[in-house]
Amino acid sequence: MKLLHRFFLITIAASTLVACSEQNHSQSKSPKLEPIELSYPAIYDDYLNRDIRDDIFYFVMPDRFYNGNPNNDLGSKTIKQSKGGFVINDVRGFHGGDIQGVEQKLDYLKNLGVSAIWMTPILRNKAIQSDGYGHHGYWILDFTQIDPHFGSNQDLKNLIEAAHKKGIKIFFDIITNHTADVIKYEECHNQDGSFIDENTCPFKSSLQLAEGDKYTPFVPKGDENVKVPAWLNDPKFYNNQGDSIWQGESAINGDFVGLDDLNTKDPQVISGMIDIYKNIISEFKPDGFRIDTVKHVDMIFWSQFSPAILAHAKQQGIPNFHVFGEVYSADPIELSSYTTLGKMPAVLDFGFQSAVANVFFRKKSPQEISQLFENDDFYNDHDSQADLLMNFLGNHDMGRAGFFLNDSLPNASEQEKLQRDILAHAFMYFSRGVPVIYYGDEQGFTGLGGDVGAREDMFASQVKEYNKTKLLGTEATPADDNFDPSHPIYRGLQKLAQLRMDHPTLRRGLTFNRYFQKNQPAFAISRVAKEDALEYLLAFNPSTESQTISLESTADNYQLIDGSDSFSIVNGQLEVTIPALSYTILKASTPVEMSNVLALDFLGHEKQGRTVRFDYRLSAEISHPIPLFEVTTEIKDEQGAYTLIAKDNTPPYSAIIDNDVFIRYSPTDIRVTISDWQGKSVEQTFALSTNASTEKTKISID
């Protein structure tokens, strides 16, 4: 990244990180390694007050994790819709894992360094539908009871209590977009709910509805009251427009693979869903929600739902309740619209997943990572920020990191794949945002790609498709029980967790792009915390050859935190040699020197999709490559009140504002303030003239 000592153009900066691996110790031939005992700072005992940025998440599908109670494998004994589906040799069947199984493996997760568990949905599902079985939990009928395949309400309370005693948070995966498939249409279904001809009901647009071309919804006999709470049984609360084709208005109003699509513009639906999840919080006291299918729900729903849920959680004594959404897109403009307009604290960062897979597995340019962090400005508004984003390498829909490795590098050695896997995890652990491990990745699972292909059992699998796959770092197979604390990836993640816990700056520090060159595979970022202003330099090398980088230093000396000690400083230039497929972490001996602000200028604005980007130029006295400033942008409305709309802590400096802000506030001025870390500031006000509409916004600035 180009660094200017006196003028910093606006954008955003960022970073990345990575790690080495141990030698492959197979389960069957090599001796077991001694367990690693992690040392936990005091904050890891206090789950209630711990900042989300301090956490390491473990995303688990309970059905595929561990069977703690075989007596519940068949589901309900009294409710036919939630009975059956236990087909342990079918990739889509229930396999027997449950809530008690998660509780029985808490020590396994705690020893891995996990401080938060996110489970796929566990509310009572429709067990069997035409396209498979509800092992995943996303076909909900009853929003008040735990699915009997997974246990009982009391089992969940027991899990949460046990986890909290170990300092581990519990997050629920929730759904507001749809319910299970119960509602049928006379035009394409028989009275028993089966299809008349094709296995689909084509989507009908709003224009078709206006012309009278509508579906006639009905509920098959016996299913009239299967949903809880009762209001969910009324078809009037659903869009009833047929199956989504994943584009246009069908993305919001269409039935998601046939599931009953709620009309999330309806005030009664909004208030009803808020009440459902308020009750969940009141009864179970979870630590947060992951929200499914966010981009298939109307934005007006999210702008009311998220604030109401967060406020209720605080009333229930959960001050750091966290909400993050699944927006299946790598586009920062689309992703960030839900943290700004939708008022969610965070989303899963699909852009991060894409960039990491490209750089660490597909050998593409690290410039993708530089750009990823420059896009962080999209998230930095008045109440959300990029370091709350949830980082991940793979999941239950797209496939595992190990699959992407095998797919991208089929001829690479086992050792290279193992090192790349741990290196990519290291980047995830030390990068801005919150790391999320996908269950089984710590045991080298690779899977088949896609959704059900990435849902192997941690206990001994009986699925022949799964059992044909090869695990990384071990001679064990999915047909074995895979909870091995000596697995090299498990141990590698333990090491990363300890480093992250020992160095708060690696969890909360600001991220600066430090070294990105077009034809250089190695790259570097820095993280700096306001508490001490000490630079942590993180250099990554995703290539199979040693790489040397040279960049301007911020201190006369650096301490090696982890990695290779091959570094030196000559005439203010820090030279670091990073071995193949590894990382190096250095800590500066003295704080980054503070700088004096001289002036702030407005450079211009640019329309980017549904947003407008304002770019600023800072004139400052600075003699090092890391400027420590915060730039805030406020708008003045017609009543003369200023409202904070954006903030930026890393160069180049900018503010990215959604078109909706101009419509809502009709601003007359922009006030930009730049402050250093010693409290000194420079303020500049610019007159703003806008002509805002839902289609486009015209802006002129004086």
C-alpha cells in the first residue's frame, strides 16, 4: 500500500495473518502427543461481560456432533410431524447428535480455545419433507419447544448453565424468513399436499397478482394447527407467491425451496417475530443470535427487529448480547446495508471467506486481502464497525476449508495442505473480526463440498459417501470417532487461541495495511490498540518458498512474538524473512509516534451502488507509516441537529453513506472532524445540497 507522509487519501486499510503447522501425527501409527493446557486470562471466566471481539466461535450442527442421548434419536413419540427421519446412513437423515452431546463435549471445546458455541437451529422442526429430513433445524413448526430429536427445553437450559460455568457463550441460530412447508396451493398441489405435475410452484410477480393471477393457499387436513404460536397457521401472514427463483422480488417474496415465506413487511409479522424471540431470550438466556436468510427478508423488518431484540436482552441482564446475520454475498455494499440500514451489529463476512480462499488456497494475489480491508469503511457507521464482523473459512452450505484446499491444489502434498489450512486459520484468528471455526475442521475434515457434503459426523459415521473422504493430518477416517486433541490442526488452533488470548491487540487493535505488492505473495498488516499504541506487525507467506519483505519501521526494535526470528532494522527499514507457508508476528518496543494534524480537505464524492462515498485528505506532520487518527462524519438536518453517520480510523479516510440517509435526514451540511489519539482535533464543515429519492441522489458540495 502506498504510504504518504503528509497527505493521506481516503479509503480504508486492513490486514491478515497466518501460521505454521506441526508434523503430521497420524492417529493409527504415531504416538499420541501430550495434551496442551491453555492459560486463560480472567476475562474468559466472565462470559456475561466479555466483549464479542475477545471470543473464538465454534459453529456446530448438533445432529452431526455427538450423540449424548440415544433415547431421543427417533424424535417425538406423540407429534407425527416431528417424528422419524433417523436414517444414520443417509447424508440427509437425522444421525442422532443432540444437545446433551454438545454438553458432554464442552471440555473438548474449551481446551480448543473456544469461548462461544453457535448451534444450528434446535427448535421443533417438521422432521420429513419431500426433499429430505430436518437434521439441520431450518424447517421450524414450533418456535417455543426444542426439537425432540435434539432434546428438551430443560436439556438446553442445562447446556447453557454448564457452558456458562466454563465461561463459554451459547448462540442460537434463528429464522424469521420462513417456517416449515405446510401451506399448499390449489393450482399446483393435490389436497393431500402432493404436487399435481411438476415439483414446483412457479413464482408469481406482484404484477401478476395485481392482474388477479394469484395462488389459492390451503392447508392439508390435519396440519391446520401444527405451527406454534397459533398466528403462524393463518396463510394471510405469508406472501403465497410460489417458489423463489433467487432474483428480483422473488428473493424476498418467494418460498425458499418451498418453505412458507412470511410477509415480513406486515406489522403483525414483525411484532409477532419480535415477541417469539423475546420469549426465547427470557426463557433460555442465550448470549446471542445468528440470523438465517437475512437478505430474503424485508429491510423494514430488520430495522425494527434488531434494536428490539438487543434492548430486550439488556433488560434480561445480558449486556453484551450479540446479533449477526447470514447475508450470502461477498459484496460489501450488500453486506453492510444490513449493519447500517438493518441495524444489525454484524454479519458473517462472506467477503473474508472468499478472499482467504483465493489467497491461501488458490494462490491469487494478496491484493484481494488489501481490498477486503479497504472496503471496511462500508461497515463503519455510528453504531457498527468492521471489527465485529464474523470471519469464517467454510460452512454447512458452501463446504469446508479442507474441501477448497483439495479442490484448488489436488496435487499438493499432505504437509502443504496441512500448513495452508493452519495458516489460513491463523489469518482468521489474528485479523479484524471474530473467528469462527466450523465443527470438524480442527480434525482435518474435508467433505464433499456443498451443503450436505460438508455435514459429516464427528462420531463414527455410517454414511458411505462421507467415509470415502480423506481427512487432513491423520490416518483416521470419518468412520472413526474424531475428537482427537493430538490432531495437528487441533493443536495448531490451540496455539493460535493462546496467542490471541495473550495479546489483546490481536483481538481489538485497529488494522492497517502495511505491505502489499502486486507480484509478491507475502504481505503484512499491523494492529495497533489505543491503550498502548504499540504496533504488532503480522507478516504472512502463503507461498511454498521463503519470502523477504522490507517496510518502514515504527520503532527502533521489535520483539518476536511468534514465527521466524529472521528480521532486522537498518536505517529505519524493517526487513522480515518469512519461511514458506508460515507467518511472523513482531511487537514494536515503543509506541507509534503521535502526529500533528494541520488541515483536512474534502476531495469529492462518488456514487457506489446504493451508497455515496465522501473522500477526504489529511495534511499532517508525520514521520512514520501508521497515522493514528479518527475521522468522524456528521450530517446536519433541516432542524439544525447533527447526527453521526460514519467514522474511520485508518487511511485512506472516507465516509460511505447509504442513499436512505439522505432521504431520511435531508442534510444541509457535512461536519468532518479529525482527532488524534491525544485528544487534539481539526474540524471542517461543508455545505451540502441534496436531491434525494429512492432511485438516485444528486449531491453538490461547497
